[in-house]
Amino acid sequence: MSALLPKPRMRGLLNRRLKFHLAGLLLFSGGFAAWHKFGVSEPRKRAYEEFYKNYDAVKEFEAMRETGVFESVQPTKP
Amino acid sequence: MAYPMQIALQNASSPLMEELLHFHDHALMVILLISTSVFYMITMTLTTKLTHINATDAPITETVWTILPSIILVTIALPSLQILYLMDEINNPFLTIKALGHQWYWSYEYTDYKDLSFDSYMILTKELKNGHFRLLEVDHRMIVPTKSPIRILVSAEDVLHSWAVPSLGVKIDAVPGRLNQTTISTHLPGLFYGQCSEICGANHSFMPIVIEAVPISHFEDWSWATTQ
């Protein structure tokens, strides 16, 4: 009867689990960190670069001025 | 400025604040790395019946969990120190403004100009105009030129206050009898809002700061008109 079933693995179960989940840990936490770096940090840096690439401070100032938000300068058009 | 449901830092309006934003992203990435690792390890520990019956000696593990945190700390400390020293760089300010905290308003003195100083009180909610922000608007804003390093000297006349403008990356304590110095610089024209950041009495929440940045030619026109 004992020849019908294979002998179950009885040693090194914890070691096997630890090795498996060490890889899992690196994937899980590394994946999260990679998501934050490439999904949040790098896009934010690119967004600031893009914003300043063609930013015209004078044009923006004149647009804001015409809306009347400034206290020190008045709009040119009434 | 701040917006509803905001979780993260405000958008940067100065080069220093941009650096701080990027550093915050870097530090948050490290925090996420550690937090997710610990969460995973605890979950794995709690979901098994397997155990080590003779776990009395683990030199390799102990070495790894000593060296690894110190490496992580160095990766956080290096950019942090870089920004810290960047903040203290002397960069030949064009202008000096004194910001003095009172209970419960700020006063600004432009001592580079003759007789240019004024108080800055919060505008009450019932007196707000259309488009104004509640608890953030003031009757006299601090006008500054764009693209110019400006030295701000902060002090207080009575109790502790703190002069803070998040989008410029500035927060300086206003201590009675002490003069604290910082430098601000913005490339963007516009309005930048802040609030007193040190508890100072009943109206601590009602003494905001508003910086109005305009091109230097308009700043000169304003300063000339104000001193006449």
C-alpha cells in the first residue's frame, strides 16, 4: 500500500517557503518602489521641465494683469 | 496655492521648492519600499504554521539587517544635505524685506526704500470680493519682483509666529528679539499664499501671508508710487 503514494516532502519546508517569499518580497516592494519612481517621480520631473521649456513669464503676467488679480498693477483695459 | 482634497505638497513656484518636491518623492519611494517589505514579511509570518525550532544564532541575518538600513539612511541623507546647504547659499539678494509678526497681522518693511512699510491684515469673510479666497486674502500684499533673490528678515513684536509660504518652500520662525534670515526667489509672476505657522493666540489662523510677484519694472513703479 505504501508504494502507491509518493513519500511527501518532510524536511526543509520553512527554508523553501523563505526562499520563495524572499523573491516575492523583492518583487512586491521593488515593484511598488519602481511604480513610485517611474509613475510619480519621473513624470513630475518631466512635467516641470515641460512647463518651463516654453514658459513666457511676460505673457503670463500680462494675462494675469488683465484679469485684475494684482494689487500693485491695474489692468490696461478698463 | 492649496486646493480642495489636496494630499500632496503644493506646486513649486521657486527652484528651491522644486528640489524639495523631488527630494520628497525620493524619500517617499524609500518609505514605500520599507513599508511594503515589512507588510509583506508580517503577512507571511502570520499565515504559516511552519517554524524554526532552533533559531538561536543568525549572524548573516543580523549583519544584513544592520548594514542595509544604514545604506538606506545614507541614500536619504545625501540629497537631504545637498538641499540643506543649497538653502543656505548666499546669492547676493537684490532687495531686503522685513516681515514682522504681530498679534494678529504681519507688517512688512522695505528699508531699502524710504518710508515704505505697511501692515497686512486678513480680509474678513464678509468683505471678500468675487474670486477672493476665504481666510487667505489680505488688505496689503507683500509685493516682490520676479527673478530676483530677495532677503527676508523675520522677527516678531510680541509672541512666536512663523512666516510660511508653502509654494516657495519657505517657513521661518518669527521670534521676538531675534532676526531670522532666508532668501526667496521666484521665476513665476502671480500670487503665493501662506499662513502663520506657529500658534500665537486666538487669531493664529487668521493672519495669512500673500506675496504678489510682478516683473521688476512694475515693482519699481509700485515702490515709487507708494513712497510718494
